[in-house]
Amino acid sequence: MKRSICIFVVALLAYGPATAQQVDLSSGSVVQTVAKLRPGQYVWAPEVAPGGPMLLVVNLTTQRAVLFRNGVPIGATSISTGRPGYRTPTGAFTILQKHVEHYSSKYDNAPMPFMQRLTWYGVALHAGQLPGYPASHGCIRLPAGFAKLLYGVTRLGMTVVITDRAVTPRVAPTPEIVLNPAPVASAAVEALDWHPERSAEGPVSIIVSAADSRAVVLRNGVQIGSGPVSVDGPISGAWAYTLQSVDAAGQHWTRIELATQSVRDEPVPPQEWQRFHASEAFRRSVAAIVAPGTTIIVTPDSVGPGGEPVGIIEEEDAPGK
């Protein structure tokens, strides 16, 4: 045990001040600073949004990650993801497991400080070497300082989105729309799969796939249901919607652009959501579990192999490095 602790401390030192550096925000906001980060650098400004739901967006193309709280960017970092042959998968994931001190069972007991598991088959967030390009075995390497800070504010079930589009996420307000679409006969015919007892509590993530005409509901990283969702017309790009708060005026959502062919800054018009339709039973079931912190991902792509959402494959293994 003593030898393991020594290895872990050496790993932290190796990923420490010589290679990791926190950058101040004197030159601009988190989003303005993220593109300027050099390998090993990161920014951290939690005071700009002290509370609220959180979402981490990882960009494989730019080798950057941005952390949002209550729809506001509070941190950004350089990263190193999977090298050729070990590509980091894209999709919507949830944090399944956390260990401050962790070692890879796949790659020579390699230390993985502040590990946060995203899949059961070898993908995790953790502190690691940052050469400035994809170099891992599929994991998402972070600067040691950022990995520790991130570990301190996340919780199991939090949503992590991994995209390969070279677009900096932008934030725009959105009306209460996703949970109140008009039902249609074609959607109502399909049976609803709903098992909330599989996970009684925790953050809720909903993945809406236009390709599958289906929505998958996760709570605390566990799939608790799915239902048919039809979309009129094409879906351009991918979006994340986070429920900030609920009051007498209704639900207050924030929209974050994840990937699109053309960057749009304008607010989302209410009529955009008239294209989304779901059965009455599915809408009632979802409405009963949403709370501040709920994240909805809308994507034109399939949610994963065989229609199962990427990131919840039940194949036990330790993460790579």
C-alpha cells in the first residue's frame, strides 16, 4: 500500500506546476480565454456562477473542455484525448464512479489521479500528461490542478458531452419547450419504457436523437426509461439544454450550442420546439422527475450502437490512461 501511495504522489508531482498552469481572466471571459490556452493551461472562475446545475463539454477537435454551471462557463482547460487506434468516443455520458487515487488495470497499473469514470469499458477523466495533441488510450487527460478542482465540484450522474466539432460552445436563453411538446398519433402508438425504480434519485439527463426518433432518460447514470419522439424537419447541430430553476413563472432553461454548421447567437424562437412531438404518457413521466440540474441533449445522430446510449454499456473494466 505504501508503494502505491508513493507512485500516486510521484504522478501528481509529474503533472504538477511544471506542466500545469492556471491562467487568470484579466484578458477576457472563460470562453474568450479557452482558445488561447497552451498545453497544460486552464482557467477556473467558479465565482461567476456560484450555484446551479453543471455540464462539462469536451471537444476532441480543439483539445479543450469547458465546464458550465447554471449555463455559465466557469472553467476551461486544455486536454489530451485518445490517440489514433484509441479514439475517445463521442456522445452524452454521465459520471459513473469517482476515485481520488486510481490505477489502471489495463495499462501497467498506471496512476490516474482524480479519476472520474464515464464508461465501464475504459474511458475516464483524470490528471495526466498533456503534450498538446491526442495521446491517451481513450481517456480524457486533464492538468493536475484542473482535475482536482473539477473532482471537487462534480457529483455522480453529472452529464459530460464529448463532441468532435470544432465549435466553441455558446450560451443563449431558451423558453420552456422540450418538456411540453404536442403529442401525435404516430408517437402515441409506441409503448413507453419507464422504470424509475432502477435509480431512485440523482441528476437527470435526457438524450433526444432525431436519427432514432427516440429519447433516452438517465438518472444518476442509469437508464430508467425511453420513449418515441418525432421531429418535423432536419436537426442542424447538437444542443444541450440545462434546467436552471423553477418558480411561479415556470421553468427556466439555458441552451448551450455543442456543434453546428453555422454559429448562432440569437435566442431560440418558441416555434422551433413545435417540431418536437412525444406521447402524452412519456411527457407526464418525464415531467414528474425533472428538477434544476436536468440536462437535455438534442442530437441529429443515433444515441449509440443498437440504439443504446453511449456511455452506459455494462462491461466491467478499469479505465485506460
